[in-house]
Amino acid sequence: MSNSPHSLYGAVEAGGTKFVCALGEPGGRLVAEASFATTTPDETLARVADFFVEARVRHGAVAAVGIGSFGPVHVRRGAPQYGRIARTPKPGWEGVDILGEISRGACAPAAIDTDVNVALLGEARHGAGAGCDDVVYVTVGTGIGAGLMANGRIVYGFAHPEVGHMHVPKLAEDAAFAGVCAFHGDRCIEGLASGPALRERWGTGAENLPPEHHGWTLQARYLAALCVNLLVTCAPRRIILGGGVMMQAHLFARVRMSLCELLNGYLDFAAYGIGLDELVVPARLGGRAGVVGALELARDFATAG
Amino acid sequence: MSNSPHSLYGAVEAGGTKFVCALGEPGGRLVAEASFATTTPDETLARVADFFVEARVRHGAVAAVGIGSFGPVHVRRGAPQYGRIARTPKPGWEGVDILGEISRGACAPAAIDTDVNVALLGEARHGAGAGCDDVVYVTVGTGIGAGLMANGRIVYGFAHPEVGHMHVPKLAEDAAFAGVCAFHGDRCIEGLASGPALRERWGTGAENLPPEHHGWTLQARYLAALCVNLLVTCAPRRIILGGGVMMQAHLFARVRMSLCELLNGYLDFAAYGIGLDELVVPARLGGRAGVVGALELARDFATAG
């Protein structure tokens, strides 16, 4: 398989509402890019194929394609369902072999992972986690999800872990809130601190809650509890917080302060040469994390080939 | 470095009250073994050296020594303090270069890790986690600690993670209990479910609490919350529960039942081909895990060169 320094790789960010296709060098420039709305599988995947046909004509063979996909998607390599969309309410998409279709369309080998793991890969190598082998990337939005990297490798276990269902202590002052998690009500972080939880608790979305609103104190405290549990489980060098809710920049200082309060002297960060400012950080690549990470995934796959 | 299939490796289980030394083949028979009380560093490490001198005379060169040590001990390879005991109330042991002393005494290269990580290595390769790349080994005793293996490798992050300080929801019926964690009171699992927590709450130790005592229902529920959080973070194939409190065999069925209740339908284990009986399991090597794991650590170190 071609692996010259000038190989071009493909990236597909397969989102629930939008697809982004790109061609470029991992960590470097893009030579082509396109985005379009997610419609039916046939139509959407045909547009992906069209993109790569044109890309091949203009730029030559594609070494490999990396795909970051909306979920649920089977991402365990070697599993019979690898590369297929799992049970989903999204009409027509259930069971679609998104990996196979894209690979055939691009005439190139392809690898797939969840959108959050691909964003993690992008941020860990070229963004807020650059230089670190142990990184967690958390998105706080409609749901709460995370990708985990330990020893430089993404952690899967037997399933793609979904940190949103982590159980955390409820705050006494929040006793009246029932939580919004369909499985765990107010016991898990998604039930307490996702975008819908904020909306349900305060009657308005995160984007309309003023910075001085007391809700942010609660929000910071819950996110800090999540950080505590990630720290005591795998001691990542970076906890990168992204997603819609984290667009509120003032949240980061609050989360760091709550984290100190919750730890209460446990974990002497200074002794490890770690500042809180570099431990809990915003995503740095923003909307680019998916494409940057997908190119990395493609290269990893080609070079492990 | 010698790495023939017949190489003999050394193992040292450096406990706070007892040292165990052994010589043998990883995963196989021991040709020599000795144990003695932990006293002063000079005396204790001299006995370790004596053991290996005699072992060399009888059995030839030792390829490498693996050490599982009481803590806190610096286990990050390459760090300037690697192999030294950190701040400890144990008289005379603070700052002792346990790795260097044992390596010189055995005339062999040596590697060190925490006692819990070494036990994890033993259980993951030859015990309750055999065949699995993603394993957590939890000890529930005077404290609650854990070793985490992801993708076949032990997870360190920037520090040795101490899962005992994981924050979990408190049970309503347990509201009156203040917890015993010096840092987190009743917010972390060690404060709520360690041996001392049981003693403080019920006025007697775990070993005296009859199986029908309501305390075990609470205990199972808290341990199940810990399991939930480990599952959503790294989805291990095995959660191995060991340590003094887990000597109560009836606890396992209760923890599995509470785990199902807490998950409330989230995580379809059957779809992953996983039975709860093989997910949450007792340690299998018992008192042997330390020596078995230390031999593995020694071999890993020697073969990684």
C-alpha cells in the first residue's frame, strides 16, 4: 500500500445532519473538500463516491479513507458487523454498510470509528491534546459522550464506552430536579448536565442562560465530578471539553475551581508538574477536529496495513 | 539479555507487612520461594539480596526481577524518582531506592510497579482475566484501589490512578453516614464502601457482618456504582474484585444484581456475548497474584530490552 510522504488520504465526517468529505495530508493541507446534507443512504453515499471519483481524477489515487461516523455504528475491527450502522431511528440508515460503500466509492481501503473517537484523534495529535498519550475528549451537548486515549491508543473495551452514563453524586440544592436520562434519570451525568438537562431544569437552552446564572455553578460542579472520576480512573494529561454547552467559555474556569473543591487536596497536580489550566481545556480544532482526525485514522490504517 | 524459554525470573512482592521473594518461569513453576516480615529497609532488602544470592548459586543467573511494591512508590519509568518509595508514614522507608537495591542484590535488571498493578498483571494473564485485553482489578479492603488494563497495557496516565476516590451517588437510606475518606468524606467509594467504612457504619468489621445483614445490600449497591462507572469509561471485559471485603462470596451475586438495577437496561450485555457472571468476577489467583504478576513484569521488562 502506498505510504510515501506525499500520499493523499481521504476523510469523511459522517454526521447525522451533514457529511463532510476531504482529501489531504494528515496534519497538513487539504486539497479538496465538500460538504452536503445527510439525506437517504443511497443519495448521501453516492455524493461521497462522486467526491472521491473527482478527487482521484484531479489528484491521483487515495491511499486510504478514514471515517468518523454518527452512531450507533459498529467500530470493533474484525467483528462481522464492523462498519455498519446499528439500530437507529434515522430512517433508512439502520444496517447500512457505510464503511464498505465509502471504500468501494473511493476505490481505497477505509477505516471507521465513532465521530467522538475521530475528533479525539484529531485533538490528541494536532489540537488541545498534542504531545500527550493519555487524553480524554468529552462532548457536552444533546448528549454527553467521550473518547478515551490511554498509552496513545483509543480505548474500546467490549463496546464503545459512553461516559455520559457515569453515575455522579447529586447536589443537595438540585434535589427537586428529576433528570432527563431515559435510563438513569438523575443518577448519571447525561441526566444532570447535558444540553436537554439544562433546558429542562431552567426552561431555556444553555445558549440563553446568562453567564451569571446560578445554573452554571451547578453545571460546573457536575462536570467537575465527571473530571474527578476520569482522573481517578485513568489520570489523563488532558481532559478536553467540547460540544455545544462548552461554547460558554466562562465554564472552564468554573469547572477547574469546582474540580479543586471536589478533590479537596487529593492529587497534588503541582508535584506532577501539571497546571489545572492545561488539564481541563477547551477543544482547539473546533469544527476541524473530525476531518483532521479522520485523516489520522486513514493514515494509521494504511501504515498498519 | 537472556531470553531463552528456560530463563528464570525473579519476583518480589514487597508488602507493608511481608515480603515474598520467588524465582521461576513466568506462568509456570517456581524453583525457589521465601517470605519474611517487613522490618527496616536495610534488614529487609538484605534478606532479598540473600535470597537471590542463594538462588543464583543453585539455579544460575536471573534474567530479570519484577517487583510489586506497597505504596506510594514512583512507578513511571524514566522519571528521576522511578523505583523509590514516596512520602510514607512507614518508618525509614521514605525515599528508599527499593528498585535499585533489589536490582543490585539480584545482579539483574529489575522493574517495579504498584502491588495492585502487579496483581492485575497476574490475574489478567493467568487468572480471572486470562484471554482479555481490557481488565480492571479492584481491591476492596483497608482502602479501595484498582489497576486498569486497556488494549493489553496497564494504564498509568500522569499518576497511578486511584479508583477508590471515584465519586458515586450516595444512597438515600445511607444519609446519616458521614463516610470515612479523609479527602472526600462520603462522596467517594472509599469513604462509603472500604473496610473501615463498613466498620464505622456498623460497628464491626466485614468479617463479622452476617450474610443476611442489610449492610451487604448497601455495599453491593456502592460497588455496583463503581462497576457502572468503570464500564462506561473503558468497557472492560472483566472487573475482578479482590481484597479482604470480597472474601464474602455472597457479595458477587448481589453486586451483579445491583449492577443490572443501576444500568436499568443500558448496555445490552447479551448483544456483546457477555454474561454478568463473567463480567464481575472474583480474583482467581488469591495470594499468588503478586508473585505470578511480578514474574510477568520481569519477563516483559527483559523482552522489551
